[in-house]
Amino acid sequence: MTEPDIPSAYVRDKRTAPPSREELRARIPGWGVDLDPADRPSSPKLQYPAETGAHWDFPERQPGSAGRERSIEHAFVTPVFGTAQPLHGLSGAIRRLAYERFGEGRLAHWLLLVVGDRVDAGESHLRSFLSGHPDNPVTETGVRTEFSHAGLRSRSGRSDRRHHLLDPVLVAGPWVAGAGAAFLGFRRLARVLRP
């Protein structure tokens, strides 16, 4: 990749000068309303020293970026990225769609990522059943500790106590729904196979 192809956001010294205040004020309605530091409580945090301490102009790129998901706002995959959880299955297809079609500023991007996460959880539960060692919802969700480690008493004074009634629904709900669907499926299959 040649030097001009690298976006300014990824280099130590910015090559393109920012637009002037007058250009921004003409282009963006309301720009500059917070120019007075007295109106901005975050003003001291925004003072960056000129020397960042970076020992590189552009960081060395990690190999294996071909085929990796990236936001459409970026020209390429970031120089360093995670490889521990590669995308797979239907959940991976949903996440790829989120990155390929929608920018990070769109609600559809984030909703697709949430749906991909839920589908991944379902795929994981299905794999556990097919492996012969199914998940144990009683031990893996911490239900036993509610009775052995003072569950309700340990939550007193916490800010999330209004969620106590909803937590069992969220934890047990998918298991109950899955068991109900399996029961109805087996019952329908038994009716079809009955002579």
C-alpha cells in the first residue's frame, strides 16, 4: 500500500490539515457552539500534547486480513485485529451482512450483530446437544447458587434489583421455549407416524 493510500486516521502525523473554522461554520449548521472552553466540561481532556510518543509512522500490519470483516467506513482492516473467534455458521453470515451492508452509525448494523450473537448462542446449544454432552441449564446459569449463597440477600442495595423478576425469564425462557417446541414437534411426528 503506498503512502497516499493510507488514511490520515491511521498515521502518527496527520497529513491533511483540518478545515478552518469558517469552512466548518459555513458547511455545518450550528458548528462551533461549544468553542468556549468554559461551556465544555471535557475541555482539559481534549488538550493533546504534540508528541504522542509513538515510535512508528504507520504500525506494522498483522498478516491474514484478507476476508476479515471491517466496517464500510474504513478503507481497510485495522493494522491489528483479533482472530480468536472467527465467524462461522449462520451467525457468521448474519454478522458479515452487518459489516458489508450497513455502517456503524446505522441501527441495522447493531441489531444484526445482536441477532448474530443470539443465533450463535442457539448454535452453541444445538452443538452441545449433538455432541452428547448437553449444556446443564441448572449449573451453568447459576441457579443453584441462588439457594446456596444467599441469592436475594446478596442483591439488596444493588441498582439492578428491579431486574430480579426478569432474569429468570431471560435465562430459563429459551430453555422452556425449546422444550415446548421439541414436545410439540415430537407430538406432531407421533400423530403422523401413528397407523
